[in-house]
Amino acid sequence: MQHTHFVSVAGLVTNETGEVLLIKSPNRGWEYPGGMVEVGESLEIALYREIQEETGWFVKETVILDGGNVKIIAYEDRYRDDLIFMILEAKNALGRVPGLNNDLLDIKKNYMENGDMFWLAVDENDRVIGSVGYRSIDGTDEVWLHRLFVKYNHKHEGIGTQLLRTAEAYIKQIGKKTIKIHLGTPREQWFESYAFYPKYGYWEYEKQYMKKELETQIREG
């Protein structure tokens, strides 16, 4: 006998004051927004889509990772120094000379105040163990993905994948169509990046540059 399984998601959505977002179902009463996962969707993308479709809200922070000990959050200034330390450690572990990119000195100014986003992966001790952000390309429906790093002793735990999925889902949700990435040289020092991104649909359209075309899922209500 063949069985069919349906997968659904629901999200606990709060704002800065701690209010919880609920929707009222005609049959079930008040409940968290959510619904069925469509074929080919990740759980994260399904949750973004369902919340946007049912409430009209765009979610900036996402899911608890496997094991429940790591969360993805929108950047906050109180994590600035820990973020910088994590990135310098990550670069050193890859054999690069640790250096600091100027955009990291003021994340809010260089990302959020321009309408873009930056996320952190934070562990159970409230320490930064990963990051990713994007900046829009003016006059286009494209963005640059920036600063996808995972702390050196947390590699191969799925954190990089979850950070990338979080960024992709949000970028798709706001109607952008293309994500571009600028990779460094020499290639030997960036081997992890050149191996990582193609697994998720990115391709090298010219030397040191990769991109991925997104299928936007914004629907008119």
C-alpha cells in the first residue's frame, strides 16, 4: 500500500515589542500562519511564502536550525565585535591574511539603512558563528551576496546552507530575480566557495563571478 505524506510549516512571528502575529481561521480559530510545503520548496521558503500570502508581512528573521541550538537573526549592533572576530578567524583558518572589509564596520549603514539585509547565525551561548548579507544593485532586480562566513570550528554543520537559504528566501520574497557573487583569488584560497555555491544552483558566468536566477513567488492578494 502506497502512502502519501503531506508536509506543512507554521511560524511563530513576533515584532520588536514582543507581540505575536496570529491569523483567524474560520474553522480552527486563532493560529500561527503557515500551510503546506509545495513540491521543490525548502521548509524555509515555504514558511516565508505562507506568511507573506496569509498576512502580507515580510519576515526578516528565520528558523531554528537542526538541534535547536542555533538561530538565524537579523543583524544587531551588539554583535558587531563578535561578528568581526568570527570573520577574521574564518579567514585565518582558510589560509588567508585576515583583513577587514569596510562594509563590516557599520552594517546598519551599509546594508539595512539602504533597504538591504544582513543576518547572523548565533549559537546557544549567544555567540556569532555565521553571517551573510546582500546589497541591491541600483536600477536592476539583481543583488550582490556578501560575507557568507561560518566560524571555522562549525563547518559542515549545515549552517552555511541555512544562511544561504535564509538570504535566498528573503531576496525572492521581495521580488528580486538574480543573486550575484564575486569570488576571490587565488582560486586555491577560495576553493570552498567555488565548491559550495554550484551545489545550490550558482554558475560561473565569468571569471571570479557566479550567479543564480530566482523564480519570484510574490503574488497579488
